[in-house]
Amino acid sequence: MIDMKREQEREELYKTIWSIAEDLRGNVDGWDFKQYVLGMLFYRYISENLRNYINKGEIESGDIDFNYANLDDEEAESIREEIVKEKGFFILPSQLFENIVKKAKDDENLNENLKNIFDSIENSSKGTPSEENFKGLFEDIDVNSNKLGATVNKRNELLTKLLEKVASMNLGEYKETKIDAFGDAYEYLMGMYASNAGKSGGEYYTPQEVSELLTHITIVGKESVNKVYDPACGSGSLLLKFVKILGEQNVKNGFFGQEINITTYNLCRINMFLHDINYNKFNIANEDTLINPKHNDFEPFEAIVSNPPYSIKWVGDDDKILINDKRFAKAGVLAPKSKADLAFIMHSLSYLAENGTAAIVCFPGVMYRGGAEQKIRKYLVDNNYIDTIIQLPDNLFYGTSIATCIMVIKKSNKVDNNVFFIDASKEFVKATNNNKLTNENIQNILDIYTKREYKQYFSKLVKNEEVAEQEYNLSVSAYVEQEDTREKIDIIKLNEKIKNIVARQQVLRDEIDIIIMEIEG
């Protein structure tokens, strides 16, 4: 049943975001401007989050009229150390979003003041356990960029308009709204810009319904997991699906990811805060996952989800050390230098707990190509790590119309020595620009995935030995029969029909000949 209040709140939020985009269109390229909108949204969020946190403590102590936003900066300094320890950052009352918005129109130094505030917030965490989670968070919000205007006045005009628009967004109190307003605003912006930006946007964002499917696959039969991991986490949307589906408290030890792109890495950390994940419950690293993994000394992960970049180049066997890397060594071969897809699979396998599940979106070519990729598939199948292959519909992702697959990997918790193949290529509805998975589509896939049984034209359980006989081809189409939707023709009936038509034709000709003879005669 649809929660109408939730939907109304969400719709109102989306209208406001669209209004911001419309008002500011033309000043800055859409995908770049997203950084500014998200940055200001983040600034507002952490300001209100900190204010509410401090207010709650003071009000519970008996000062019912207390408001941190009205406190003198000098007096606020006395609680800095305590707040940084608990929240990971500190903002002076004069630096709060609400106080900056009030005087923005009359502030001739708005751009510089904002820069100083952003620096101050980041510096407040220096030398503390939260430093890495705040370092560089605001670096993509260049308040002195010419993109905002050729002069300081022009830049400040645009910054004022942006601050006021973000201030007008009806986000309410985080715990009181029916929706995750800040998180929803973030995801709407990402989706809106990704759909308009093609590959440049889509590579950072996995559609929510695909994220939901991956999450559900990894938690079948579980009410909690130790922690979740994404080796190519982008903006973090996959990791954060666990908050909505499983609940933050049921991801016991937190959210982990690695991202090579610095801008996207910053977006991911911002996204964590916007979804109210405290600094001590996430660890996002900025490095090349395949060459310099940052979580290899951590406890293995019970849930791994990922949509790694398709067929990107990597150093491969040009680096002679990598073949001895424990992540890749057991397969005896490295993924091709021109196609790193299976390197991400092997990396994920090495980080997976014995009772864990990994669900990874794959480019279809990795399922059937020969050479090194075939040898890696052989290793995965022979060691019974491949649990399920799911063929998804085409045109689900921004920036590509290719029909992708999901590879599900397990270790000692596999129930048999088979690979389960699911053809979900027809499970979608048509949308404006992309196909979409509905809740019903997702449930259909999950139902058959859980039952692990044969269904004509939809699924088939195949012994590992049979996969080996097929030269380790993991393409779903090699095992699940395609339904023939062409019209079936009964040749006997057709011939009889043609015979009757020819006979009737002859009768008509005879009748016409008689009429002509009568006319001529």
C-alpha cells in the first residue's frame, strides 16, 4: 500500500529541486552544477544536524529555550572538543547555514566567507579519528570559480540565490519526516543529472531499483550482516540501499567502499552524512581498488554489492607482482589488460566472508569470451563459487543500452554444486528514456532466485560439470531456452486454405469467361 504522506513529501521535495535547476540553468553546466547544489545541501544538513544535536542535549538538561544558532561563538568554543569527539566535526554558531543565509544578500564577501567556513569545518576534524571522513569534502565547491560569474558580485549573486533556494527546501526535522529528505534529495539530483548527462553522469550512479535487487540478493535469509562493501562504490548508492532495506542498526560494523575518482569519492562521503551515517560507521577510501586496495586487512564482508566500470583498462600482467597477489593468484592468470571486469570479481571474492554473498553487475562479454577470462571462469566454476547468473533487461542503466548481468558469488554457503541461470530480460516496464524494474519485477526475480528451481523460459539449474562441458560459458542464453514468440503456422491447414482459394479462384474465372462470351455473342 502506498504511503500518501510519504509520496506527497517526496513530490514536494522533487518540485523544489527541479525549481532550483530551472532557475540556475545556463549559469553552470548541469553535471558540474550538481556539485554546488549537493554541496550547499550538505552544508545545510550538517549545520542543522549539529544544531539539533546540541539543542537536544541542552533542552533535556532543562534549558527549554536554548538554541545553538543564537549562541555567541566564544561561548560555543567551550564545547568544541566534546562535539568533535561525538559528531566528528564542529561549526560555530555564526557559521551555521541558517545564519549565513540571513545575511547573504548584504555580504559583499560571501564567496570568501563561505570558503573560510568550509575550510573551518574540515579543519575542525584535523588530528581526530574523523579526519579522513571530512578531509576535502568541500573541495569541489569552488566559490571563486568563473563558472559562477565573471566578477565577484556576479558570483555572490548566484551563491545567494543558491543558498536561498536550498534554504527554501521543505526538509523538515530529519526524524519527523516520512521520507529520508536529505537522502532523497541527493538521489533525485544524481538521477536527474545522470539521465541528462549520459555516460559522464551514469557511471557514478546505479538506478535505485537495480541497487534494491542487488541488496535483496545478498541478504536472503538474513536479518543482519556484519558490514557491507563496494569495491567501486561511486556515489555510494549501492551501499546505502542497505540502510533502507535492512536498517542501519542491522549493518553492525558499518559501510565500506573504495573509489578512484576524487570527485565521486567526495560525493560518496557526503552521501553517507546526508543519510545520517555517523563518521565512525563508514570507511570510504580514495585509490585504485585493483592496484592499491585499502580494506585488505579488515574482517571479510558478509555482503558485497558493486557495479564496477565495464571493460576498463588496467595494468594487468605488465605488473609482474600482481600475479602473486592473493586476490588473483589462485586463478593462475590475470584479467586482460584491456578488460578488468573479472579482476573486480576476483577482488570481491577474496574480500567475501565464508557465509557471505556478493552480487556484482557484469558486462555480458565476460560470460563467454575466451583466453584469460575463460581461465578465470574455469577457476570460479571448478571451485563452486558461482551461485547464480541473472540476465537483466537492456537499457536499464544511464549511458548504456546494453543488457547487463548479475553474477552472484558465494563460498562455503552454497547449497549445491550447480550454477543457477535466470533470464530476467523480460522483467521490465518501458519508461521515458530507460527501462525500469518495478517492485513486481524485482519480486519475480527474487522469488525464483530463492526457490532455485526450473521454470520454462525463465530459469534453469545447471551442474558445474555441464558448464565445464560448455567451455565455461556462463551466458544465460546458453542454458535457458528462449520462448519462441513468433506466430505458429499449421502447414496442413494453410495448404488446405490455399487449395480452397485456388479452387474458388477457378470458379470465379469460369464465371467471368461465361459473362464475356455472353457479351461478345
